[in-house]
Amino acid sequence: MIPSPTTGSQDCDVTVQLKDGESPIAEYRRMVRHALNDTFPGTVFTFQPGDLTAKILNFGLPAPLDVQVVGRNLQGNYAFSVKLAKKLRHITGLADINIQEPMTQPTLLINARRSFAFGTGITERDVADNALVTLSGSAQVGQTYYLNAQGTSQLIDVQTPATYLQTLNDLEKVPVDKGDGNPNGQTLQLLGGVSHFTETGTPAEVSHYNIMPVFNIYASTEGVDLGTVSRAIQHIVDEERPHLPHGSSMVVRGQAVTMNGAYVQLIGGLALSIVLVYLIIVVNFQSWLDPFVIVMALPGALGGIAWSLFLTNTSLSVPALTGAIMCMGTATANAILVVAFARERLDVHGDALKAALEAGYERIRPVLMTALAMIIGMIPMSISNSSNASLGKAVIGGLIVATIATLLFVPCVFALMHYRPNAAGAASMPNKGDRP
């Protein structure tokens, strides 16, 4: 089975496979989308997710954004969905907006002429049975099975060949009888004589969510991050919610909901990781002051992550937040190297400023080796065309600024925290036994 949003013969799927796996798919999609819309006006073109990651994040939906109009009033909800889709098309960065369930599937409605039919003894059931046998086969009216010699039941389906039903006139000449086995009797009539045909539109597909019928308005993003687009969609949804048909509701689903939940969990995990790191260092250093000096390198790492994403025009994403958590660990380890050495030198001579200078100078090599190892290792990922490129950019930017803060800012904070005026003054004054 291939999941597809096609609902009828008016839809088709085209799969394009690129030879180069590093091709800029988003740029190709944008070019093809605009070219198709200009060449075939009035035709709706949508781009479904082609990679497995996007399909998983969409939870099987053909688009990352889904606005659902829920309710049993199909006609009213469809009219409301069309109106809402027109407003959504004005959102910058929103593309491929379409309603999954069209209500205009071309249909011929056969209405029995009761006054004519009753005069000949034909009922509406006779009209329906004969029309179903002709159009869909006898299996729709009454199943008949044949038991072969091997004991296998075979369904027998009798149906009018399609070559005999090419025009509306062919359909009007379909014979209708009461099904009493006497086709030559007085009850044999023509379908066009006991009924009339009406051209109408019917639902091509009726989707359900939690039993209730829904209309899905699918949309995807182009050139704008998902968070910005989802906020604009939510603003329009809140404005139009009071105009919903009576008994209907509206909800936004898709990647936006998953993204918001993931952001809350990752940001909470980032804050929790900082707190846990601080508490662990408190136990190791047997002090509340030195761990505070160590975590002073983390604001620099967060600032570097923000600047790297901003300068590279990269949106905040789950991989970027994952890289931020990775960066916290390396930045903390480098700060521990500096503070631990400064604490040792402080115990030796008691001068906080001198200990800070010695730590910043002596720990340049191990700090740079640790930071450069991860920065260089992340360069191939950051320049790739994969979804994890933001992770590499976040780690590189965060470690660059965190390394500078570790070597310059952390020693300054250590000197300020451990500075003792009396002790410094006593250390700077000569002993009584020394000559002036």
C-alpha cells in the first residue's frame, strides 16, 4: 500500500528521484512549484514529503500543517473550509494549501419518477437494483457463489460491459424490471422512462477523526520557518473560530504541535542539565562558589549558539537544541579545567588575581585542544545539506564563544569572587624583618 492523498481520476502522483543525494531539494521544489503554477493556472499542485524523516514527523500526513474542521454539517463545514483556505493563502511562507476532501465529485443522481413507476408496478428498489447491476455488478444487489470441484467458493459477478455504457443515452436505455424472472412481461421499462438524471457534486472522500467527519486543510512551508507560519495560522484560526457552523469545531494538527512539545521538553532539559551539572560540581568541589564561577561560561555558549544560527540564517530546530545540550557539556568541562587549576594556585600563594592569570595562561592548550576537536569534527555536518546541519552550526558557534569566555571571562569572575582586600594588602606589605 502506498499512502496517497489522491481522491479520484482528477488526481495523480508523480515521484521524482534525484541522482545527487546532496541536491538542494528545497530550492528545486520552490522552482518547480512556481513554474507549474505559472504554466497551469487553476490546477492545484502539492508536494508531499519524500524522505522518511518528514513522513515520520508528519505522522503519515501528506503535509506538515493540518487545519481540521470537525463536525457533521458537511456542506456548512466545506463552505467554511473553502473560506478559511482563501485566508490562509495570504500568509507569507505558506504553500501547497489544499482541501483534502472535495465536495464536487462529478456525479449523476438518478431520481425515480414515482408517478410513472407506480403506474407500471416499478418501485424505487427495482430502479436501484437494476442500475446497480448495470453499473457495479450483481454483487452489489445479491451475492451469488459457485462452489467448484476443489471446494472453493467463487463469487459470480454479472455486469454490463463498459463499451455499452459510453453515453448518457446508453444509460437511459438500461432495462428495468421487477426481478420476477419474466423480462418479457408488462413490467419491463427503460431507466430513462421511469427516472430522470441530475448532474450534481458529491463528496469524493469523507475523512473521520475520532469517528467525527473532518475536512483537512493541508499546507506546507516555503522560505519561512515552521514556528512563524504556525503562529500566523493560529492567529487566523482564532479569528475565524466564532464563525464556525453550529456544532462544529476546529483544531490545528501536524508538525507544529509536535515542534512545540519538543521545544518545551528540550528547553526544559537544557535548563535541567545546567542545574544538575552545577549540583554535581558542588559535590566535587565541596563549594558553592567555584561551581558558580564554572557555569559562567555557559551564557557565552548560549550566546554563541544564537549568533551562529542568526548569521547562517538557520531556524531554531530540534537538532539545534540538541547541539546546544551537547555544547553545554564541553563548555563546562573546559571551565572546570581552568577553575580547578586556579584553585590550586590560589591555595599555593593566596593571590586570586595571580591565580586567575596563571590558570588562563596555563590552560590555553588543553582548552583549545578540547574545543577544536569538536569544532573541526562538526564542520562536515554543518556544511552538509542534511537536517542535522543546524546541530553542527549550533555546536561550532557555541564552542567558539564558550572557549573565549572560558579563557577570559571565567578567570575574571574567579578573581572577583576570591578577591580578599585584607589578604591582598597583607601579601603586598613587607615583613618587619625585611629592609625597606
